[in-house]
Amino acid sequence: MGKKKKSIWRFWIEALLLIALIATGGFLWFRTQNWTPPRAEFPVQGVVMGASDGPVDISALRTARADFVYLEASSGAEGRDELFGRNLAALTETGIMHGAVHTYDPCIPAERQAANFVTIVPRDPQLLPPAIALDKPASACGDPVVEAALESELTTFINQVEGHAGQPVVLKVSEEFERTYGIASRIERNLWLEKDWLQPDYGGRPWTLWTTNTRLKNSANGQQMRWVVVQP
């Protein structure tokens, strides 16, 4: 009889643990799909979009209350989002602020990357400051000379993009890139950091933009968004 009681108690304990795990998983799923920082704390919020997100859905952006959109425009010397021009034109007709992102490739000379960016992104004072995404490590190039010249080449690229845009760039730095190169302390530009749900501190100084949730669900069309807020 004692063994039977122990077996029953074990069954109920395991069942309760399973229910708790399911409830925790459901909460995390809901949080992933729906969480954004409170507007009272961060009044200006928006999204970053790229080729995989397809055409801009203005109605869905308004439903999500996006105040701005950053479009991933170019990468390296030849990479371009084929929808960039169309999406840029669609946003220009709205009151939604917008800007462009270039994904920097340390393996490619700065001049070639700058030429790619300035060809696809118009010189328009109404655009938000251009953002430079820094994620790929120079070590991936397999050339120690390239790695040693990273900061110099990046500075050249920044200068050429700023000359085109007429305003300082924003450095969109991944945590791994910053940990490896400490670029935030060596190049004084506004920072765009990334960390789901928790404010990032890996830049070593205050951030200007924060990617808060990379899997936010838009209630209007069910698509995922990468949600970004501005430091007030």
C-alpha cells in the first residue's frame, strides 16, 4: 500500500511539474511574440526591415504604431535589397521617419562599399542618420593585414558615407563584434545595440537605439518584426 501511495504522489508531482513547464513556455512564447518596452519610458519606437521582410506594409506599420523604419539597403560592395527603392518610395509618401542601413564587410575595401551605399541610397536631408551594421569579424577574412587595418578602413567608410548623407552615422554593433574590437570606445558615434528584452550595456556607454525584440508579432498581418526604440 505504501508503494502505491508513493507512486500516486510521484505521478501528481510529475504532472504538476509538467504543467508548470508548459505554463512557463507559454508565458515565454507570449512575451517573445508581444513584448515591447513601455511607451511612457521610450516614446519613440520603430522597426528595422530587410529583404526577407518583403514589401513595406504601411497599414501594418501604423497598426504597430511604428514611428520610424530603418531599411537594410546595402551590404559589402555589391549586396543590395532589390525592394529598397520601392520601400523607400512608399515610406516617403507617409509621415513615418525612415533611414538606411549598410551591412559592413571588413573583407572588402571601404571605397567599394561606400560606392555601393551612395549609389542606392539618395542624398536626402529628410532621411534618418545612416546606420552601419557591424557584425562580421575581420578574422573571417583570413588575412591579418585586413584585421589590423579594420579601424582605419571603417573610418574611411564612415567618412565617405557621412560626406554623402551630410550627417553622422549610427554604429549598429553586435555584442560579439564589440567584445572583439571595442569599436564603441574608439569611434565616437551614436550606438545602436541589440538585446532581446533587456537593455544592453556592452557598448560601455549609453546607446541611442536598442533592438528590443527580434521576434515581435505584428497583430495586423501576423509577420515578425525586429522592434527598435530610441533613447529618450
